[in-house]
Amino acid sequence: MNSGAEWPQKKLTVGLSPASVPKSGSGFDLAVACAVLGAAERLDPAAIADVVMIGELGLDGRVRPVRGVLPAVLAAAEAGYQQVVVPEQTAGEAALVPGVSVLGVRSLRQLIAVLCDEPVPDEPADDRVRPDAMLAGLMVPGTGLGAGLAPASVRGEGHTPDLADVAGQPRPRKALEVAAAGGHHLLLSGPPGAGKTMLAERLSAVLPPLTRQESLEVTAVHSVAGILPPGEPLVSRAPYCAPHHSATMQSLVGGGNGMPRPGAVSLAHRGVLFLDEAPEFSGKALDALRQPLESGHVVVARAAGVVRLPARFLMLLAANPCPCGRHTLTGAGCECPPSVVRRYQARLSGPLLDRVDLRVEVEPVDRADLLKQGCRGEPTAVVAARVREARARAAERLAGTPWTTNSEVPGHELRTRLLAAPGALAAAERDLERGLLTARGLDRVLRVAWTVADLRGAPRPEARDVAVALELRTGIQRGAPMEAGAL
């Protein structure tokens, strides 16, 4: 009635097919309203027969946005539909799908006019802020679940975090570069104030821009979660997600009442999942990460259905050595009993740590590095350029395979087809015999060695590359110390 149409004075039955699939949400409103108008002969049923309509209807006739428009339009395109009607605010999101004609409408009255070839009324835009847009606006790096998914310029007078801001720390900086170049998981352990969080917040900027396919994957997940930034329908930068250590298992891997929703591992797909104060997370939540770390996806089963969500992320863990954080500092006065230190460090289980390629101790910054004037470390742009070149070499080598980064290559391929130089694995084989490495650990050392070789432009890993990979995994130095900017 508020849209200028007459309500049919008869009994109405609305059927949503198939009946065996549970339905929820308000995204069916617009389609149901047009079906009613078609039954009342206000609209020609043939005009709406092959049109997919997505949107919520307000009592005033306004068409309001809903979550998950992009994956819904992708599914419609795969089913053979070529015309889609969506709320005006999400038209840009729907237009990302090729081969689909998208019509964005502000109200049901406008849609009726378009379908009946009548003059289109000029409806005012709906300026009310969507709840999910408010949520997206609150997401600033380091603040909680899904943090950093919205564009954030940051903490001060428009200053963007840069690796040049990090004083000293050549070894952790190099580990960060290797992690970005090969997609390797990284553990930074050290006392408070050493720079672990600073390094983590700069990792996503080192990663290369998302490809078109990756952007669609990430945007689809964020659309379902309802956190797409207003005015930016396509996510083109690697996301950064930093949940609080009180996060539950469901918030990390996905879940919730009814149909499961994406968790932090899916919100960080093709980006960075940063777990600060990792030992403070519940053991149940941390161990739930083991399966997505291996497979790159997570399967959440509920009574309402089973959902398979993408979860190909780069995990970065930060941990203190003990509850007070002063256990490794000489003369710092750590009062934690040895049993407490052991229990605290054991919260990161062996199976989880075995899936972490790089484990680096972050030492306190000394006075010389902290107060040094006019001598900053390499900026993000320089490191990111090397990472892009290394990824390009890996992509060329892996062309024609399902993998794009070294971290995804199975161990069988590394031992049969992608072989290192003769004798390069001697040190790694000795560590395997001594029990310092597991079979999975050896595969991960090989992957890191390939990344180190890509960063220095070598055609395949040599003994020096394997030595660096072992040092980054075990902490045992086997040659000259690593320097920032070179391997």
C-alpha cells in the first residue's frame, strides 16, 4: 500500500521451495512482494519469471540491503540467471559478477515502475546507517574479531604503519619477509615491548595485492559476514584479522545459532590472522585451528546444515615467555615458578606448533637501535617489492598446478619433482634422525628453503637456503647471522 499498489483481497499462500532447506533472513522480501503483485496481475508474471530479486522491504516500501549479496549473485549466475535486482547500496557488489545485468533499486515503487515501463519516481536515498556498516567502521587493526578488515588509516595524523618504524630486529623482520613471500605461518616469542605487535600489524601491507579471483573470494566471505565497508564493494587488499584472546572456538572457526557464520579464520582468508598473547587463548580454540591450517578451508556442521568456508590464511602468533613476560630477560626479576613457566609455554600444543613454519625469538631492543638518529630500517614498499618478485618466481614454477605459494606445495612434490640442490638437505636430514624435526617439519623446512631461494633469485634451494630455513624453525644458527634486507 505504501508503494502505491493494491493488496489483493484474497487468501495468499507463499511457498519457498525446496521445503527441505531451512530459510532465514529478510532477503526474500522483495521477491515475495513481486510474486504477490504478479498473482494480483499488477505485474506481468513473464516479466519477473527469470529475474533474481534480493532485498529486504521496510514498511515504507524502501528496499534495504542484506548480507551475502555477492555469493547469492554468483550462485544465480552459475544457475543460468542473467538478470538480478538488488538494493541500490549493494549494486556495486552484485556488479562484480561478470555476465549478469544488475538493477539497483531504492524502493518497491521504483521496481514496479521499471517492470511496467512506467515513469520511474525519484525516491530519496536511504541515509540511515546499516548495522553491519557500523560494525565495519569500528574495525581498526588490533581491536578485535575481524579487526582491520575495513580500510583503516590509523592511529594518528593519517600515518600508515610502516616497517621503517620498527627499530632494530633484523631477524624478526627477515622472518616476516619470508612469511609473506611464501605464505608461511610465523611465531614471534619474546618479552613485552620488543615489537611483536608492531611487526604483526605491518605484515598485511607487505603481502601482494589480491588477484581478481582472490578478491571475489574474500569479498564473498565479508559479504556473508556483513562487514563490507560502505562504498567499497571489492576487497583488493589482504585482510587483517586480530581477535581478542578471549575469543571462543566458534568465533575463530565459525558457527553460531542456525546456519553457521564465518569465523576469524574465514575473515582472514587470503590475509593475516594475528593471535596476540597466543597462550592466553583457550587450548580448545587453538587446537581447532589445526585442520584449517592444513587444508585451507573449514567445515562447520550444525543441525541446520553443513557449511564449507574458505580459510587459506597466514597465521601469526605472538607469545610472551611466561605470564609476567620477563622470564628470558637477564636480571629482570621474573618471579614465575618453573612449573608455571612450563604450563604457560605448553598452552601452545606440539601439533599446533608443528604446523608453524617459522619460530623466531624477538629480543628486547637495545638503546643504540632505539635512539639511533637518521638510520631507519627498510620501508614497507621495498620489502613488499621483494615479496612480489619472490611470489612471481614461485607462481611461474607452480604454473599448471593447484598451488600458488610455496606453503601450499605437498611434501610429496617437494621430494619427487621440486628437488633441492644435491647435498643441500644434509643438515635437515641429521636433525630428522636426531628427532629435532618431524616428517611434517622436514616438509616445512623444504618449503621455507624454496621461499628463501626465491627471495635471492636462485633457481633452486642450496645448502645455505636450507640452513636459513632450519634457523628460522629451530632457532639454531648454522652460519653467518641473518641481516636485514639480505639472505
